[in-house]
Amino acid sequence: MSTLPTPSHPAPTEAQQLESALRDRLINSGEYDRLLILLKQRLDKTGWQDQVRGIAREQARGDNVKLLSLVDQVEPTAFGLIPAEVTQEMEKLMAEFVKKNVE
């Protein structure tokens, strides 16, 4: 059931509607899963996961480390360690998907 827009919940913009439609198509087409598998393969090939795991282990050696705190500490470094060529490849594949699916 759709709800009417209110001041606290305005109607989605055209850009938000397009983003939502693309996200749905990406998932429903199976392309999301394919890209996720490819991303994991590329990151594994570069040793990224091992690097991030090592950083997380170092950070977790403290007393009473909470999972969410650990994620907050490690996440920025992990994103920074993603090789540029992996990022560029994923961006290219996503751009191709958008180009094929936007009318």
C-alpha cells in the first residue's frame, strides 16, 4: 500500500525513483550477484581480504572491543586499501549496466 507524501516523508524525487528502479533491476536480473562474486574474486586476488583481516586482528587485541566499534575503526582503512584498478573495473561495469537500463 502506498502512502501519501507528508512534510516528514516527501514524495521521492525523480532521481530517487530512477535509483530505486535501477537497484531493483540490478538485483532482479542477477547482475548484482554476478558483480558481487566478481568483486570478491578481484579483492581476493589482490590480497585485500587478508590485509583487512590483519588490521582487524590488530585492532581487536584491545580489551572489551565491541564489534561495531571495530567495524567503525577498520572500515575507512579497508575502503582505502581497495586497489584503484578494482574500483575502476567495478565502476565501468556499473556504468555499462546503467547505460543499458536507462531509457
